[in-house]
Amino acid sequence: MAEWITPNSSVTKGGGDATMYGMSAAVRIAVVGDFNPDYPTHHAINAALGHAADDLAVRMDSKWVATACAARDAARVLRGYDLNPA
């Protein structure tokens, strides 16, 4: 069963050893956008991230970050995430 991530919350998935993939203990992903629970595609993004973590047997911490917050100070808001916009 998928776990849904609401704005400003996170979920940890998987339980494998991420170091075998050359990654830190937990993969941290920021999804920059304005989460809307009425959009099926937003739930699909959450589910896809969860499935990827499960398939790779890694722990994942993903969080939706509001566009305005990222636009205001992306360097600070996204600090510490493994994947973020260039």
C-alpha cells in the first residue's frame, strides 16, 4: 500500500542498505511544486518515488516543497537533498 505525502510532511520507505548504491543512508528528494490532493498525478509521483525506493531497497525521505518557498531561497530550502534542481 502506498503512503501519500502531504505538503510539508515526509515519509521514509524501504529498509535496504543504500550504501551499496553509493548513496547516503537515506535518499532525500525534494519535489518542488504545489501539492494538490485533488490531482491524481501528484499521488502518482508519491507512489512512483515509493516504488523506486522499494525496488532499490533504500530508505527514502521525500518532501513536497511549495514553489514559492523554493523560488524565495532555493539554496537554503533545498540544502541537504540528494536530488534538486540545478
